[in-house]
Amino acid sequence: MSLLSIGTVAFDSIETPFGNAERVIGGSCTYIALSASYFAPKVNIVAVVGDDFPQADIAQLQAQGVDTSGLQIKQGEKSFYWKGRYHHDMNSRDTLVTDLNVLADFDPVIPESYQDCEYLILGNLTPDIQRQVIHRLRKRPKLIVMDTMNFWMEVAMDSLRETLKLVDVLSINDEEARLLSGKSSLVKAAQDILQMGPKFLIIKKGEHGALLFHQNQVFFAPALPLEDVVDPTGAGDTFAGGFIGYLAQTGDISFDNMKRAIIYGSAMASFCVEKFGPEALTKLTAEALNARIREFVDLVQFEIELQ
Amino acid sequence: MSLLSIGTVAFDSIETPFGNAERVIGGSCTYIALSASYFAPKVNIVAVVGDDFPQADIAQLQAQGVDTSGLQIKQGEKSFYWKGRYHHDMNSRDTLVTDLNVLADFDPVIPESYQDCEYLILGNLTPDIQRQVIHRLRKRPKLIVMDTMNFWMEVAMDSLRETLKLVDVLSINDEEARLLSGKSSLVKAAQDILQMGPKFLIIKKGEHGALLFHQNQVFFAPALPLEDVVDPTGAGDTFAGGFIGYLAQTGDISFDNMKRAIIYGSAMASFCVEKFGPEALTKLTAEALNARIREFVDLVQFEIELQ
């Protein structure tokens, strides 16, 4: 079943206590698409780059099974560029540069061949554009997943709330859940946010795992304890891409299947952070992924017979 | 099988953003013993208080099945007193007052009736005293669990390392694991610490759950997402008490049973933080505990058939 991802395709420069990467391919749409491509038979993207974006990187996306006919290439313009520096704990970072470039006036155009998409994931972008994409699809997808960030809550909360009304699953981190709801307890934050539109809420806690809330149910998936975290950039998007990719592959959007999707998303994210940029996502084998899923099972499964 | 807990029995004054508690009964030994008493048939304590300690609070411990014949009462002296203030996120706190009082020259005396103990838990105290207790037991217990804190790593690391060589399970938090090992990755920290003596290492992550390491195995238990956390004081000791209490009840110290023990310990801690002081631990029913264990099962269990 076909899957459509919108978001950014960009250059990232990344500094961590363990090394640097200069102008590697990045952006929410890139990580989502690369991760989802391991599961979904067809991954379509709608995004924009400048004419500085290397053809080789586009070919790399295509080689992973990504349909790039919705990737606009703006002649005479430059691609979105982000530069950030991670702190020693790797859980927080400073943004050093954000050059919107082509993103400043991005008008998302949906190719005719994408109109049948059943799974839509709105990667981090202005909530206006996210909503525009939903309106430009003639048929509402079976499932709409939305990612966003604290920045939009600070500068575009009204628009964000409009978009929230239209989506099925919201994926944000713990700090963003607290900011969006004004509640410090994540359980209370989730109760509030589930009144805003989404029927499912994923709260990502980085190295501390992720929670899935739906009605009065809650599921928790840990992050795999890793020896070395090299670069957390794109981990959240990789998680979201694995999540929706698995749902699209199985065609089952029940709560029980979303649990599995969260485990697959967490496994994909665990690979992502072991290399700079999306490098790990382009070299992944089914055997390596299965081995990692087994590690998740071993990590959390226990048997208790209640007295 | 009998269980012996050493540690502090104290008065705590606690300030949180949600309220205050003045001079409630506290201390590592108190929380451990109250929590373990739900599982272990006999809980013995070795600790010291002053003559200001209310008989009613001792009677309360006895009513929960705690044998207090090892509780020394020093006439003319005052009990250990701690006062702390939690920050808004409830994950960090400032210590406002630490009056050692009777603790300054605590000489742990083991009653003859305790000499047969099979399960020993060394609550947070100077590593010298913890070691002394081990040496004063004529027969080495079947399992020795040790809790400690960053303070002893800063002022008594050599003594701490001596004590570590004698114990089976070490229970510390993530910050302490990093401090003890000098490694920021918890996986690497665990590898190092498992070379220092303990065969099992528990790393507590507060609201983010707990990890159990043994050889090349790792198990993770989440903390239950709670609507309201009223007072985190004693949560780590309550967790440790439930852990060793369950092991003593079942008489099984395998890795698989330790997984269950960690779930029981986490469930006990989840009750502890819902009230000020140890109040929740004195009113707990088997039904409430079983219901909470079921919540843990629902929270983390998933079914995946690997392809």
C-alpha cells in the first residue's frame, strides 16, 4: 500500500563530542522515507531542494525504493541547510544555522500518481503546509501521521491546532507534549492532546524510549541501550518512518499492530544513531533488523503468573 | 526465608511543588523494610534512632511484619534528620538539611536471631558500615544487594570499591553509574561496574524505568506512567525492597526471576511516589498490587513473529 511522506530534504552539518559531519544529506522527509522504504512497497515524497542538491543523493533515495517524482528542484536556489551542535550528553543540542532557502516559499505539489496514497506522514514543516497537503489529496488517506516541533507551538499554535484536528496520529517528544498541553505529567498531557484531534499520540523520550497513548490504553517501548551513540540527528524521523512503514506494509492500523510498529520504528532509530547522518539506513539488511527486533524482545519480555 | 535490611531510619521533611511534609518517618531502611514486608515472610532491620523517635512509628513497622530487635534506640540522642526540596520536574532535588545525629557513630549490632539471614540488603550508608555488617554475619547470605549514592563515590571511593567486591547486586541510578565508571554510555558503564565485584547491576532511571545487567544480558522495566507524582522520596529504596523481598519470597535468584523481581519493585515504587513519605506502603492490598502488575504487563508486552 502506497505511502506518502512530506517534509524537508536538506543538508545538515553536525557537531558532536565524538566527531563532525559536513553537509550530509538530511531533513525529516529523507529520514522518514529511507526508514519507511524497508517496509512499505512504495514510498512517495513531496519536498523541495535547490539546484545544489547532488543527483547522486537523489539516485540513492531512488535506489532505496523511493519515488522522487514529487521532489521539486528549484533552479537558481539553494537547499535548506541546518547546522547543529550536540552537548556532551547527546540529549540536547544547539542550532547554529538555519538557512530556509528553498523552504521559504515551498508550495507542495502532489503528483497525480501519488493521489491514491493510503498512508500519509507529515514530517516536520510549517503546520500550514502540512494542512495544505491534506487538502490537496482528493481522497483522505486511511491513516495520517503528523510530526511537529516546539518551534511551531511557539510561533504558529493556532495553525498547529487546526492541523491537529485533521490527523490520526501525532508524534512529538516529551518536552513538546508538555508545551502543547501545559501539563507536566505526561499522562495528563496525553489526555489533553487526545482531545485536540489525534486518536493516537506517540510521545518520544529519546534514549528513554517512547509511549503510545490511545483512549485509556498506553504502551511503552524502550530505546535499545547502545554502546555508542554517534549522532542522534534524524532518530525521531527514522522512528516515525519505520512506524508508518510497518503499518503500510501490514495494512493493519489496530492498537496491537501499532505496538509492533513502534518496536520496528525504535529498532530503525537504534541503527540511525550509530552513524552520522542517514548512512546506517542505506546499508541495512533484513538479518540485522531481525536480530535487533530479537534484542527488543529479550530486553522487555518477562513472565509473571499473578497470584 | 529471612531477609535483613540495614540502612537509615530517620525523620524527613519534604518540600515539593505540590505540598510539604514535616518530619515524617523516612530513611533507606524504613522504605526497604516496608516494601520487602509485602513479600518476605520475615524482615529484620539493623538501624539506629534517637529517643525522639515515636514508639508509634516503631509499632507501625512491627505491624507490617518487621522485626525491630536490631533497631538501636540511643537515649539522649536525636534521630537522623534530612530535609530536601524537589524541583518542578520532580526529578532533581536540593538537600537543605542533613543532621547525622545518632548516625555519626553508628555501630551496627546484629542480633543473634538475625544470623541465619539468607537475603541481605545494604541500604544507603557509609560503605565502611555496609562492609562491617557483611563481616559480622557468620554465614555469608545467599544474596547480598547493595544500594549506595554519589556522595560516597565523592568522599569514600576506596572504601566503596572494597564493599563492591563483596556484593552480588548493586543498585544505583544512572548518574551514579556514570560517576562510578567514568563512562557516559550506560552499556559501557555497566560493563565496567560488573568487573568491580557485583554479578548483577541495576541502573535506576527514575521516571524512565530501570535496567538490569548480568554478563551480556540486559533487561529493562519501565516506570509506570502516573497521573500524579506527589513525592519521589524513598522510591529507589522501595524499589530495592520490593526487588529483594520478591527474591526472598520465591527463593530463586536466577536472571529470569530477577526480571520479575524488578517488575514487583517497580510496582511498589509506583505506589510510593503517589503519597508523601512511606504512607502508601502501609496501606497496600494484594489486590491493588496485582492490578498494578497487570498494568505493567499491558504496558510493555507485544507479540512479534519474526519474518
